[in-house]
Amino acid sequence: MRIARTLRARVIKQDEGGLAIHQPRSRVTPRIRQQSNKERAKVSEQAEIFLGNDLDGNRQALALSRANRHGLIAGATGTGKTVTLQGMAESFSAHGVPVFVADVKGDLSGIAMPGSPTFKHADKLESRAKELGMEDYAYSDNSVVFWDLYGKNGHPIRTTVSEMGPLLLSRLLDLNDTQEGVLQIVFRYADENELLLLDFEDLRAMLAWAYDNAKELSGAYGNVSKQSVGAIQRQLLSFESQGADNFFGEPALEIDDFLTVDEQGRGVVNVLAAEQLMRSPKLYATFLLWLLAELFETLPEVGDPEKPKLVFFFDEAHLLFDDAPDALQETIERVVRLIRSKGVGVFFVTQNPIDIPEEIAGQLGNRVQHALRAFTPRDKRAIKAAAETFRINPDLDVEQAITELKVGEALVSTLDEEGAPTIVQRTLIKPPRSRLGPLTVKERAIIQSVSPFDGKYDEEVNRESAEEVLLKKAQDAAKTAEEVEKKGREEVAKQPRKTPSMWEKAGKGAARAAAGSLASIAVATALGKKSSANPLRTGATAFVRNILGGLMR
């Protein structure tokens, strides 16, 4: 990590001769310098995120203890949303709060590097910092890890088909209610028969089996038509052609890897490279919803902590709600409402505030509203709706101000220490300390090479799962049919079963569970972690569970 600090503390510049690494130029003014650890410590002592000053010079800030009450950053294109997001993300990081942010345009990658006085708009940044009285303003980098579902511009992110579940997968494949019901049955059968659904190959194999055994499934679970299975297969093929199959498999993401801090106590900023992902907006929205659901299911209840465990910025948030069925929208609403008690703050970033459903918008207590343009009737409705969400300021015509805001200005209202919204104020937004603009390819590669997760997720693992098990069963069935033809049914019936019986299956399952528990304890011991698992008890429990499960089938 010392190497990482050294690389990030420098300004990296690419020229015709290759990659040259230079120290910042000596003409940097004393006020604009690399931020010291002492200054970072001073920042961390403050229990708020500074956003800017209102027109009267009063400080506008977001209390860390209320950051898990969610928020909204809205405004038309080019009004400064991304700069606001970047400034907030680096401030959360400085307070030791990990951040997850999707980089949909590629320009947020610059958060990994310090800003520079040679930047063409550096004078405006420095002037704004001086205007806001930011005496400690200094260019600084951030601790960043890059992620990418496709594994090109960051560590690949994977989950298993089973973890995604039939509801989100149905949303992803744009299935109708009947097809979703069939997919639910396929998942149920796989679960009851210990067929692991890890990647698209497993799901494809299960669907092929369901197609061939539709009558058997219909008798046990309800109507399963070959037409519905075929429709799911076609959707799966279409979606796979977009590269979505890269998202499913192992090693699956460990959520705790998003909740890390570096050796300086800074929260790691997890940047999802989403430029290619945005070409498949449904995958983008479904992935982020899955991530929220995983955080909700994994993290313990903490109530209202002094600071969040993670702040999650959801850019292009309207994609989450476009054409979402009622059941899915209810799920989103429930997750957003309850995840705050897990210490996670969610900030929706969108152009138009009316893109967010009212049930969810009502939960967004911290708001930064950049300018909106009144070109259409819908724009006018959005302006009126945005104005009505703020606590009234008798000295400010909010509807008019929204249309007059300049770049770098916003209407700000946050929750105070009592949880009540503050009066909306027209605010000059603070400048970021990190680079505005994207990294070069070589800069990204260097930062990626010193990532703490280098090598952990990069190589895909393909263990035995549904595809292999079903293939083995098909091969055994074909071999048995051939033997029956040669030797006769009675002779073949005397031979041992090729497919394990229920009792053999239960015994092997128990042995695997016990071995897995022993392996987990061994790994935990090596890592210095304690484990309360009892391998004998776990094995016995698995044995009984497998027997009962077999008897019930």
C-alpha cells in the first residue's frame, strides 16, 4: 500500500515517450498543496460533510449522523451534478466512510488522483475555495478501487444465478408473469434437488431439462409449458449476447470488500466502470438493486450510527424505475426504507426529480437541487414538484431560483441533528480536491495493479454445479439404455445404481457439510478469526435435513 500512496500522491502524465511520473510543479502556491495527514485528521474530527455556503456566507453541511437517511442530487445536464457527487464522495472518504459510485460517463475515475494547478479550470476551483473560506483547501487523491462487471476497467463483479434469484432475473430478462412463474418453479426444483445454479451455463442446462420434462414438473409444481420455457431460453440467449453472462459465476463478490478503509483511515471509494454497462440499462439497474439487496441481507442492524457504514450513489437513478412492475417497485421501496437501519445511505442522482416515485422520494431527507430548465410542460411540473419538496424559505422564491441557478450552484436542504429538514438555501457548492476528468488508461492500470483485491476476483472458477450434474445424469441414462438393449432389463436391474440413492445422497451431503465446516474453521484459524461452528453437529444436522428433504420429495 506504500506503493499505492506514492503513486497516488504524484501527478501522472503521459507523453509521446510513454508514461512519465512527475512530482507536482514547483509553481504550486502555498495554499494549494498536497493535503497532509494532519489536515486529514482535522477534517475527520468534524461530524459533517461541508457542501458550501449560502449567499449570506452561512455554512451548509450534511450531518454524518443523518447521512443514512438517504438523499437526492438532481439537475439538468451540465449544471454540476457530477462535481457535487465527486466532492461529497471524497468528503465521505475523508471521514472514514466507504463509498460506492457508478461512473456512467468515465469522468469520475479522476477521483483517484489529486487535482492540479495546471488544470484549465484550476483558477475557478481555487477562486471558489477562497470565496467559501476553505483555508485548508488542498489538492488530494483518494483511496480508490475500480470495479467492472465485464472485467475490463476494474475487478470483475460476479454473483451466482441463485443469489440473484428468480424475481430480479425475471426483471432482467423482461419476462411476463407466466414466464416468471415457470422460472420460479425451475429455481424451486433446482433448490430441492441440490442442483447449484451458479452461472448461465447452469441456468441454460436447467431450462433445457425443464423443457424435456415439462410434464413431470407440471404434475409436481403446476403448469409448465414448453412454450414458456422456450421464451425464457430465447430471452436468456439475447441477454447473454450483450455480455450479461460475465456477471454470473464464481468467485462471487464478498460484500465486505466494499466496506474497507485504507491504512490512513480513509474510506475506500469503490468506482464501478459503467460506460459499457449503460448500453444495457436494465442490467445496470438490476445489478445495483441486487447490490442494495445484498447489503440489506448481509449487514446487521445498527440504527442511526455516528456515521454510515457505506454511502451508495445511484447515478441515472431513473433507470431503476423505468417500466418496473409493481411488485419490484414495492421491493425497491422496502429495501430503501429499511436499509438505513443497516447504516447505509443511498443518494439517487438523476436529471429530473420526478423520475423518483413519490413513495421513495419521501424518504430522501438530504437534497441538492441543481438548475432545471423549463422547456416543456413536464419540465415545469418537475420544477413545481421540486420546489414543493423543500422546507419553505420566506426570503427565497424556490421555483424561480431553480431556473436561475448557475453552474456550481444548488438549492440545499439537509436533515439537522434532530432529523428535521433545514430551510432551503441557495448555495455555492464547494470544489473537489481530486481531479476533474478521467484517468488515462495507464494511470488506471497502475492504480489497479496496487489494489488490495488484485488477483482475488480476476480468474473465474467453474466448480461442479447443475450443468455438470445434469450432464452426468444424461450420460448415465444413455449408458443404461444401451446396456438394457444389449443385456436386457432384468440383468441391468441387478447392477448398482449409477445415480446415488436418497440415502447415499444424504450421507454424501452430510460428509460435504462436515468437511466444509472443518475447512472453514481451518481457514478462520489461519486468518486469526474465531469460529463457533461445530463440524460434527453441522454434519449431523445436514444429514437429518437431507434425509427429511429426500423423504418429502
